[in-house]
Amino acid sequence: MIRRVFYFVSIFIIFFTTSCKSQFTEATSNTQDSTLISGWNLVWSDEFNYTGLPDPKKWGYDVAAPGWVNNEAQAYHENRLENSRVENGKLIIEARLDNYKNYLYSSARLVTKNRGDWTYGRFEIRAKLPYGKGTWPAIWMLPTIWNLGNGSWPDNGEIDIMEHVGYDQGLIHASTHCNKYVWTNGNQKTATIKVSDCSTAFHNYILEWSANEIKVYVDGTLYFTNTNENKGWQYWPFFKDFHLILNLAIGGDWGGAQGIDNNIFPQRMEVEYVRVYKKKE
């Protein structure tokens, strides 16, 4: 179903086109930046209205050498302005071809773990993505406590709000992974949406997560829904605290499936804000 809405603001006519298709949809830009959302209370945010390293009260780092996960090529560093910084009202996560510490590629992976951990809510991240073969930016969530099944992945769950691989420019992915539905078995819950200007314009990547459903949007377009089957944790481990992760990977099993173009560096993911809401009682 496609719905067109026309309205006037001064002498301008703004056209929005939204789609409810679940597997492949075209998103449109949303310039709304108010923190007020009907039915929700803002409980955590970073508006990036400062300069320097990311706020340590809100963000930590995962630090790792290449190959740590997914055979990725970058090293993740902490407290290094070249890889993560706030400037001009935006968070910058930058991947570089700089041989820092004898690792060819450097980048950053920011986490809210033990600074922001939530069970259910609305998560809104306004971002502009990198481009080029080998880039693999992600906005996603992992559990803060790993106490289900094997005590590891995928038993404890993963929620992917946004993934994009540079060799497939403009195609945004949302997914969930768990014991019964996981990409290694080829049966993860997933959907895609086309965002043609994702690397030249900012878009809102949104998760709405409740005890019964996980929904993912780009701007105003809902394109992914996963419903709790009420069959146990193997099917739905999404009932405990998770934290946010923002990272820019290089290469890897998926991001590097068609190689890495070394002529594109440096590349960056820019984030205008991160906002977390809880449902009003």
C-alpha cells in the first residue's frame, strides 16, 4: 500500500511517500528533529552538542584487533580522535587506512554498555552512512548480560537496527538473531529497504521494541517486524537489557565479500543524535 500525503508549509509543498512493504521499500528523508514524540518519554540521549571525544558518561569502546569477529579487517581503537570524535554537532566514527599500531585499517566501535542499558523502548538514531566497497557500518544492540543457553551468541540475541554494505549501495538491512533464527543457518528474521541517498543525507533509523514485537523503521517507513511467538528464549531472547552499538567495520565475511577499495579512505559514519524513549504508562 502506498499513501501520498500533501500539505503546505508557507509557499512550499512537501511530498512524502511511505510504504508498508516488509521486504523492499524506498525510504524518504524526515527532517523532524523534535525530541517530543506522542506516547513516549525521552529517557536517554546524546545530542552531540560538544566537541572532542565522545562523552565517557554515555559511551565506552570495544577494543579489538583485526579478525575479532566476522573476519573483519579493521582494528577498533579507543579514545583516538582520528577514529571517534564529536565535531560540528555530530558524532564521527571514521575508518582510516593509516597502519596505526601496525594494523592496516583503524576504526571505532562505541557502546553504551553499563551506561545505557534498556529492556524495551524506542531507539532513534539519525545518521549518514559511508560508501564504497569494504565499508560495513552498523547501528545495533547486544545483551548486557549473557545468561541464556550457551552463554554466548546467538542464544542471547542480537537486534540489528541498521546495516549497510558498501558493495550494495543504498540497501539497508534490519535483522534479529537468536538460537532458532540466525544468519549462520540462513533463517534469521530480516528485511531490507532502499535508501538511495543514505550516504549523502541523514536519515532516522528507528527501533520500537516491546515484549511482543520488534519493529524497525527508516524515517516514517516501517519495513521490518518480528513478532514474539511465545515459544521460549530460543525463539525470543529479547526480554532483558540490551545496549546500543555504533561501529564502522571494514571488510569481513559480509562487508568484504567483494573486496575492499583502498581508494575510498577515510570513510565515516556521522550521527546527529541518539535518543532513547520509554512508553508512557
